[in-house]
Amino acid sequence: MTQSDEPQRGVFVPARVIPPPPTVSAAAQAALSPPPEPAGRPASPPPEDKAAWRAQIAATDGWLTEMLGAAAQAFPTEIATHQLAKAPLYELTPKSFTAANQDRAILYVHGGGFTVGGGMVGAYMAMPLCGGTGLRTFVVDYRMPPDHPFPAGLEDVVDAYRFLLERYRPDAIAVHGASAGGGLGGAFLLKARDLGLPLPAACVLATPEVDLTESGDTFETNALIDVVLKGRLTDSIALYANGHDLKDPYLSPIFGDFTRGFPPTLLTSGTRDLFLSNTVILHRALLRAGVEAELHVWEAMPHGGFMGAPEDQEVLAEQVRFIKARLGAA
């Protein structure tokens, strides 16, 4: 028997409907029962078709701006813009800001599959955390493909961190990254450490894309079950990595050496999250290296949350608690 003739190893799963569990809120149950997607969903453009990628990214950022901008009205925020060497840095000051927190700040690395979330979209993403903590939050509008693949975005996040270090003590800084921003946030911390920069006091990585090989178990078990992120980010990863080894820790921090230093970290995910394996594997890697790390996994939660259900507020509350405790914020 040749290798190609060998039966595929694994567990056969017949087609079935996965119902929302009664163990989550009614709003969460509704989020887990979306209408069927239309047939013939268009595929991502090939990596070499930059014009098509630009059009797709612009369209996505357009509806994200509308959706997140409306939600951000619940978090009154003043916004100032600083210009880094090659990227803007948005400074968000929440209405809840007080002088007691003058010397503390958050560096926020937005998500978006390494391609979307630029401009004000990233700032809108950060506003709930900014308002919840009452801390100034700096959102780096890092460069992205198709015109600026790796390592451009990584360089911009390091540049933003240097900006904060000129104004705040490292033990008064927290880093937050979600999804692709979680992967980039973790990679940037390894890069900053390797450059000899002092590490921040805290790190929050929400459902992070820390393994661009996407080899974990839940990339199979939660495919299609995750109603937010139904499958691997193969196309945008290829665009972002631009031919570099996907096991490079500056692309996939899961392959990094955490024994050389990493800040105390809070990790969040859900049982239906495509990136649950990423989150769990990173948690174990941090603990093996002696890094203080908390892992919070929410029942039935897909990638990024339930789009407004009460459980989303629980996730935010845990992140706020962790950051404020680590920074000694009021």
C-alpha cells in the first residue's frame, strides 16, 4: 500500500446542524444562528493582483467604518493624531479619563486579518477598552498589504512603542491586540525584547492569530462552526508574509522563546473560536517559560465575540480588570 492509498486518519463527522446552546444568553444564541450565506461567495484575489486586493480592502473598511463608528458613539473620546516615521498613531482620551491616570497608557494593535482595520476603523475598535479602563489609548495605524507586507507593520508597532516609552514608564504601559493584532502584538513584544527595549507591565491578547501555519486542532474542529471566522486566513497570510517562513517568531510568535522574557498576559477566546487552539497553545507555552498568564475561555463564543451580547461585556470587564490591576490605575 502506498502512502496515497492509506486511509485518512481522523474522526468522521456526518453533516449536522450545530444548535446554539441554552447555556448562553438569548442575544448570544441569536448571534450563533445567522442566516445562510449566499452561494458563490467570491474568493480572495490572487496575491499578485494588488488592485483587486485594494478594492476588496476598501470595501471592507467602508462597512466596518459605518458599523463600528455607530457603536463607538457609546464611548465619547477625544482623538489626536501623531505622525510616526511611516504610520499615524491615534491618541484616544476617554471621557472617563482623570488626572489619577495621567501617567498610564495602552498601546492598541488592531485586528483585521493583516489587511483591514486601517484608518479610523482601528481607533473605533479600541474605544470600548479605552472607555472601560479610563486610560489614554494609542492606536497604531500600521502599514499593511498589498503595498506593505511583512515586516512593515511590525516595524510600525515597534516605532509606536518607542513613542510611548518616551512619554511613559514601561511599567505604566499595557499592550492590547486582538485577532491578527494579537499575533502582531505578540510578535512586536518579542522584537522589542530582542532590540533591548524594556517590556510593558501587561499584555492582553484576545483570540490571537499567533500561528500563521494555522496548524492547531480548532482550525479543523471549529471550521464553519465559528460564525464570525469560518475558515483559515490562508490568502491574507500569504499576502502578509510575502514568502517569509511562517514559523519565524516575528510572524508567528507561538514559535518564539518566551524564557527570555515576556510580560504578564491575559488571553481570551471561546469554545467556538477558530483561534481557540492558538490561544490555548500560547497559554501553555507562556506557562512553561515561567511567564504569568491567565486564560479565559467563554462558552460557545465565536471569534471576536457575540456582536453585543452580555458575554462581550464580561470579556471587556476581564481585560479592564487585568490592565488596571497591572498598571495600578484608578
